[in-house]
Amino acid sequence: MKAITNTTIVKTDHMVPDGIIVVENDTIVAMGQSKAVNIPADAEIFDAKGLYAGPGLIDIHTHAGGDYWFHEHPKPAAELHLQHGTTSLLPALYFNLDATEYIDSIRKLRSFSKEDPAGRIIKGLYMEGPYLNPKFGADQENNKWKGPLEPAVYSKLIDEAGSFAKVWCVAPEREHIIEFIEDVKKKIPGIVFSVAHSEASPQQIEACIPFGLHLATHHTNATGNLDKYPECRGVCVDETVNYHDDIYAELICDSMGIHVDPFMLRLVLKIKGKTKIILISDACSFYGPTPPGYDGVTDINFDFDGQIAGSKLTLDVACKNMMKHTGSSLSDVFRFASHNPAQLLGMEDYGELAVGKHADIVLVDEHMHVGSVMLDGNMIKHNT
Ligand SMILES: [Zn+2]
């Protein structure tokens, strides 16, 4: 048994001050204000020294950790995210990998997730390769999936990934995309589709919703604008995502509000509400030089053409940025970075601190600086 004492427990809609959390194996078995919770005599005590306790962060979309791509060096990438409070994540495989590299990466990440202690944080894959619109996104020259959709090629990928794939990104305007979606769905019934790197019309996106399109990849980034006339604003991906209540919006929230302008963050939060925002890192490791005008930026990644190509974020920093740009509370950002992604992925035991839930717990200060991290009931970092 373990007990975290002297903490304020962060719930989705309130806080529990002077709290205690008791953990047995990998499960929370008791929780609440200190006067109402008995600490078992044999429990190992972790004094939180007043830090806040929230559910472990869940990053559904990250390609890298620090200097390391997940598909190349999953261990240091995973360890970096874990140190920053992310206890569940989906490594994202990008469109610069061809079919063979994709399959190799799936195999490597699957065995890492089963065999390495740090691999326990990997809960599946985020497929950001076939089939997007090559007009949108960094590194478009190297999009290996520009050509026509070929069942003979993509079916191997679907078979290899199976239910390890949790999110599959699509540009709904690609020719024959519905056939592709049906083929994915046949093999992976629980898959979530996400509109990504796209200039689809509302109607093209709506055609995918019945198959499980419930997510928008880095909302407002790498999306088109179908202006029909110079005088009239067209409607495209961003508007459709904002309109549909059952589509979650991923947001990359960097410190300067470059990926998503702070005003846009506030607008999206107002439209989508607290239950449909998901913070992601979209961390990449291209390490191109910082172009003019971006001096001092620490949490954006550039490619070698000087284009913005993902971030250098971890979710703790994204949460801190979100509080700054939108005035969101600590409860809110734990929703955006843990509860909501758990809901999207159907991870019922995650994303919330409550009796019976999984004991992935982070201790943070009021600015989301991570002190301690508990993974599967084991305190793997304790620094209060
Ligand atoms: Zn990405």
C-alpha cells in the first residue's frame, strides 16, 4: 500500500484540499479529505508538501521526446515524457515513412510497449500517414502517401497495426477515402478517425462522422480555406470541427501562441467547451534552424525549410501555456490533457482521480511544474 498525503486533489470540476490518496497495487483504493481517510499502518507515505495531485497526463499525438523520434528511439523519448508527467501516450507515425518503414515502426513500438518498463506508457498508435492531403503540412515533399489509395499496400498496414492503432488520420477529400475508412473499420472496429492535413468541405467531413470521425488533428493547423469568392469567407475544416459537438479538437498550445493564436484558443474553447478540447504536444525532432522572427522560442520545432513542424512541447508545458493564454484553471487543463483524451479513447479507468481508477498520478505546483509522477501505482519520480 502507498499513501500520498498533504495534497490538494484536482477533480474535473472542483478541488479537495488537505487530501489523501491511498493506492494498492495499481489502483486507487481510498481518497478524500484527511479526516475521512484512514491510512493503513503498513502504507509507504509520500508527502506531497502541498502540491496538487491530478491524473497522469495523456498525450494522444506525439512523434518524439526531446532529441529522439519514437519510431527510432522509443525508450529515451518515452522516458522524457514520463518525467514531465505523461503516463499514457500514443506515438504518432508520420507521412514521411513509407509502407515498409511504417510496418517496421509498428513492430518496434509494439514490442517496446510490452517489454520495456518505460514502454508501459505507450497505449497504442496515432496513424498520421495514409491518407492526408499533401498540400498541407510540413515536409510535404516527402509525403510517401501522395499517390492513389492502393488496397494492396494499405491493407498490410491495417493488418499489422490491428487494434494497437487507436487514431487514424484522414483527409476526407482524398479520392476513395470512404472505401479506405471502411477497410480500416472492418479490422479495427474501435478506431477513432481524425480529420487532418485537409481542405475537406463540411459535407466531405460529415460523410465520415458515422464511421467514427470524432477528432480534429491539431485543430486550425494544416487546414485549408475554401474561399469561393474573394469577398466571402468559405467554410472548410475548422468551421466544420467547431460546428460539430461530437468532434474533439486537438490543440497545440505553445508559449507564444504561434501554432494557435491566443485569441483563437479562447474562441475554440468558447465554441467547443471544456469537454471537447484535447491538448497535444505533437512533439517532433526535426531541429531545423530557428528562422528570423522566432528568436527565444523554445517550444516550437522548425524543419530545415524554416517551416513550423510540430513542437518541442511536453504536456505539462502545454497546460501551463493554456492557463496563460485562456485563463483556464488547473482543473480545466487536467481535463484537456487527461480526462478528455481518456474519454475519446475509451480508457475508462484513466483521466480522473477516484476510487477504483488506475493509479497514474502527477503532483504539480500551481503553474503545472511537475514534482512527482506515479505510474501504475509505482512512484517513479518523487521531488516535492
Ligand atoms: Zn503530428
